[in-house]
Amino acid sequence: MKYSIYFIALFLVVSLAACGKPTAPESASSDNYGTTLDGKQAEGRNEVKK
């Protein structure tokens, strides 16, 4: 039982060290939200409902 707690704690530490912190683009903007890569409005099931 004691070794399993150490194993779980070690696993969490290693996984956190491997993943690092979450990052986001510095210029995050919602201006082009709902558009395709070409800048066109999305159609069909990918269309943004307002």
C-alpha cells in the first residue's frame, strides 16, 4: 500500500513536469471566430449559432 502511494505521487509529478503549463497565443482574438482557414464563414454543422 505504501509503495502504491509513492508510485502514484511519482507518476503525477512526472506527468506534470512533462506537460508543463498550458499556453495560449498572445494575440488571442475572437474577431475571426467561426471562420474557416480561408476567412470564409463556416457552413453546415460547423456554423456558429448566435
